[in-house]
Amino acid sequence: MIVRSFTVGPVYENAYLVVDRATLAAVFIDPGDEPDVLLAALKESGAGLQAIWLTHAHVDHIGGIAGIRKVHPAVPIYLHPDDRPLYAMGVQQAMMIGIPFKPPPPADRVLREEEPLTLGRLTFHVLHCPGHAPGLCAIIGHGVAFVGDLLFSGGIGRTDLPLSNPQQMEVSLLRIGSLPPETIVYPGHGPATTIGDELEDNPFLIGVAKVPGARR
């Protein structure tokens, strides 16, 4: 698996290009802005775009979708149903923080915890982790976790935004903290980290107990 990270847009969001080496199938995760940069990277990789996966629908994570779909009109967009209200409010979100925004087409596929995601020969599972956003999902597999704004290096996502929920965030942090410590965490902002490093150093995860039955 190839993972390339791109810091895009005025709030420095991390967009990801993930490619299955065996089949050259590719997916964008959270293409938040600068679609021309992302599309150039896709072309350079020689891979074929299969889907757009969204960890959640805050405007800084969805701003590049319209540009990508203009070039790849048939590529499906995956989003958890609980984040559809946020997705539909993209224009309002952009106006609130004063950033340019092109509304994307509707999300046409569903992320659900019980349904695996496939990319070529790779299979990922979805962990629904509300708190920062009601439909936030971590996408996990092959030793990595794309977590959106659930967990950062040394911090976590905000829970004071519209539709955020601090109590749900606490439960979601317990779930993500139960992943194997060597799991590489690719967050929505800032550098990559590991679950083990965050359990040791992140003040929001220090002392987190393992959750029986959590998916790994």
C-alpha cells in the first residue's frame, strides 16, 4: 500500500491518496482543497481512482470534491449517514470561517461500521467514532488508521462545534485507543503518529483502558 499525504487549503487539512500496489487502484480520503494538486498526484501515480472516502463532512475535508468529480464524474463518494446534515451545510460552513468553497455533488455511497471497504486487494474496516462530528468514521486496516479530526499528535478534535458531542468523543477515544499500539495514525491535521505514542504522550489518551471486544 502507498499512502501519500497532502496538506491543503487555508486550514492545512491533510488529504490522502491511497494506492493498492498490486492493482493500482486508488482512493482519495478527505480531499479538502486544491483538487488540481491531488489530481496531478493521482496522474503521477499511474493509478485509477476508485472512490472518495470521507472521514467526516466538515468543510475543510470536502472542499476538493467538486474539482475531482469534474474530472472523474463517476467516482462514488462515501460518507456516514449521520454527517449528511454537515455535508449539506458546506456553503454555510465555508461562509462562517471565510474560505472559498465549491459545493460537491451529493455523497452517493454509505460508510457503515459493519460494511468493509475494499481497494483493489486491500480491505479496510470502518469504526464509527462520533464526537467531533456525528458521522465521523475512522478507516482502519493494514496497520494504519485514517482518523480525520478524531485524534491528532498530542491532541484531539474540537467538541465545541455545531453537532459535536463531548460525551460521544470520550467513548470514541476509548475505541480508537484500543487499536494495536503500532497502528500508524493518519490524522486530519498535523503529522502522523501511532496509537502507542498517543497512549503515552497525548493528555487526552493517557491512562485510556483497553476496551473489551474493540475491533482491531
